[in-house]
Amino acid sequence: IYSDEVTVGGIPLASNVAAAASSAADSLTSANNSASSASAASISEIEAGLSAAAALTYADSALTSKNSAQTAAEASGDVLFYDTKADASAALGGLTEGQVVRVFADESINGSQQFYRVEGGVLVNKPVDLGTLYPLSDIADPDVFILAGQSNMKGWLGPISATLDPTNNQIVQYAATGAQANRRIVAIDPLFHQDGSKAGSVGPAMEFARDYVASTSRPVLLVPAAFFGTAISNQWINPRGVNYIECIRLAKDAVEKSGGTVKGILWCQGEADFGTTSVRYQVGLEAVLHGIREEVTRASASTPIIVLSMTPEWITSQGANAVRIDAIHQSVPSRVGYSAFVAGASGNLVDPIHYSAASQRTNGSAMFTALATAKANVPAALSKGWDVAISNTFASVSGVDNVTVSFPTLPSGSALARSRTYKTSGHWYAEFTLTAGTAYVGIAGCDLAENGGMGSGTGRQIAMNTSNGFTYPSATASGVVPVVGNVVGIDLNFDTNIVRFNKNGGAWSSGETLTPSNFGSVAWLAAGSSNTTDQITINATATYAAPAGAKFWMT
């Protein structure tokens, strides 16, 4: 037995629930009176109708609040705590009728937190949405941290410890789900992520936040936005993935309602992408991380990103697929400025794919330490040419700043190369020189594929076939047909969502439409080839004048 009375945020739970129920009842009475007054008042018919409708809406809200309070009251009163259901059952003989019991890790219900009441000499389970027990918080101007990824970011295993996992009134969550979704409530493990809260589980975020508050004395608002079993190649893809979209919404709402500033993005994911190629995973991950920085209010290009690895046990046991995804995670700091990587704690033997509660506490502290590393990871001058890490699986780069790409070996179909630098907004001009052969040149979005991407009908890559001048995805003859030695110009305008092509500074093509819902918020220069003789060079300096209002890509 740890306590004679449970408190949340320093307020006795029984008092909290009783006050909530009383307030709800008073609100209901007041609402009903308002409705009656509105209908009887000597005011215009329109005003009376509006007042009555508003009062009835208020009454419905109050009734909902009252019902929630009554549900929570099932667990109110003199509460005793036990580590396991077995411990509570062993103590049953000494418990009085009506005694409320809270079990930290109920082995009979998947190790979750559960409430019981002694009724007729037995423990009767009382299911309670824990969200109804979390006090609201009006904490203002907090430091906001976005929690994204899959199950290891939300936490999957327990038990929760009253000693090791204490609450802190300076740590708040913007609940994604539960009875108090879309509201700021006290942060208590388990947090309310996109797929709810995993009862009895411990994630890395609370330990991270406790260390942060202890170090900075600043209030923290966590935005739980993870969802178990989700993939970069599907649910998280920028900008169409349902979990990506919801993550952005939650973060924007949290910032707007609290007045806070995004101080970091915590990411842990990868197990669901073992079937995703390395190229697509790396490009997709970077597009998600850049997209969150770009789209969320009061985030910026220098908002720190902390990437937590998959469990060491899972990486070891799953072989090549896990190793290559882990390698991409480890490479993030060398590719994304203001980011850091954390190798997760070992000792996850019960469920090797998931971190234990002890490991998550260690991970949280390690992620806090890595925050300083991320802030200090100021990006060096980037190579202006082709991306070696992306391209070298099927292509070869050369020249100063890796500006020239060739395709000595090809996978089935065609191969793609991607530039090192990318754009997210504005009006840009870039140049390619067709050094040898023929190829597709253009821009690629976050869904860059290794095979068959340029010229496909998806609209996720916009390209010109230099062999015949056709532009894609519309397959339109542009009238621009370059030959070896010619310079192909690209005019990318995010303001008009139009991409145009020309050669040697001549007339521009009519243009292809860039569809944001397909393309994503990040664009790279790209080249595609199905011939081993093709060779494309990115011009490091402009040979011809840029279109009015456009900046040269390599500046």
C-alpha cells in the first residue's frame, strides 16, 4: 500500500471528482434556467431563438460533463494502491466493503492500470477512462515538444512506478484522444497519443520532460502524436499520410491555444518500414522531419530533432532490414541540421521489439542530453550537387561538389538520383547540362522511388524527357528538345505551383502543375535514367538569366 488517498496535481482525487460532479450539476441547472428564461424573455423572436439554442447547447455540454464526473466517481474515495492484481487479491481479506483499489500493473488485463472496488467480498473491475481523471491545465507560454513515430515513442510496457514516474505540475500534455482530447491536461504516463493511451505503459517523453524542467525551470507542453505500427511509406508520408496530417494539426492547435514555442521534435519509428527501400525510407523520413518544422507554427528550420533508435535487441534479431533502417537513423545528424541520434537502452528481453519501462526512462534522459547536441549541430556547407548517400546504390557521382551523375549500373526499370539541397517554398531557377546520352531531368517530391519514378503519372516527380522534349506527368510535347552539351533550365515556382523547362536560355515550356497534395512540402532536383551511357551535371553557377523574381538554386 503506497497511499491512503490518491492525488492528481496535488488535489485529492475524491475532492476533484466531487467538485466536478457538483459543478456539472450546477451548470445543468443554470443551463435549464437559461433556456426557460430565453424562451420567456420579452425580446425579439430571433434573439429568443438564438438564446434558447445556446442555452440548450450549454445544457448538453453540462450533462456530458456530469456523466463524465459520475464515471470518474466510480474510482473516487479512499484509494489503495497495489503493484499487481495478485497483491491486491492477497490483501482482500483485510479490505472493507466498498474499498476502491488501484492496480499499477494488472497481470490479468495486459499489465495495464486498473481500478477495482470491493463488492460482496470480491474485487470488481471498474473501467475508467483515465482522461476523466486528469486535471485541466491553463499553463501558458510553455516550451512545446512534439512526440511522433510509432509504439516506442508512446510507450508500450510497464509497470508505472509511483516513485520513478512522478507527476509534475509544470509538465502538461495536449491530449490527442480520450475524454479530454484537444485540451491541455496534466501529463501522466500513459500519455494520450493518436491511437489512445496504452494503459500501464511508460514512454520516454515524461522522463525527458522532467529532466528539461529540472534544468530550465520552464513549463513543458508535450504533444503526443505517435501511432503504433505506422510506416513512413504509408501513414506518415508527407503530405498525404493520415498520421502526418493529424500530427501537424495537433501541434498547430497546441501552439495556438497555449502561446508556446516548439522547442523540439522527438521521433522513434522504423519497425513498420522493413519492406520500404532505403532510398524511399530516408527521403520520406527527412521529408516528414522537414515538413513538421516547415508547417507547424512557431517551429523553424533550427528546431532541434532527436531520433531514438529501435531497440538494440530488435535490430540484432531482425538482420539486414533492421540494420539498414538503423543506419539511416544514425545518419540523420549528418544530413539534417540541428538534429541528434540516440542509441536506445538495452535490456528489453520480455518483448524485444518494445522498450521496457526502465529502458524508456533511460532513453528519456538520453534524449534530453542529446538536445544540447542537436542545438550545436549547425549544418556545414552542403554539397551543391548530387546526394552521394542516395545516389550511390545505383549511380556514380563525380566532379567538384559531386555535380555530375552517371548510371554505370541500373536496377530493373530506371534509376533516380537526387540533389543534396532541397526547397520548401519560394521561386527558384536551376540548370542541368546534358553531358552524355539522354535522360529525364526535373524535380522530385518526398515519395521519390528508386525505379520508374521520373515520367510516371503520379505527379510526385515532374520531369522532361531530354530525348524528345515531352514533359510529365501530362506527357505533353514542350517543343524543348535538348542535345548533348545543351543547358536545360528549370523554373520551380511554389507560389503558382508551376514547373517550366527551357534550353540554353530560350523560350519556356507551358509548364506542369505541381499538386501539393501529391507532391509534398519538400522538392529536390532529380534525374532519371534507363541507359548506362547517360550523364547529367547540375550547374553550380548559372549560365543563363533566371526568370523574373526567381533565385538561383545553388545560391
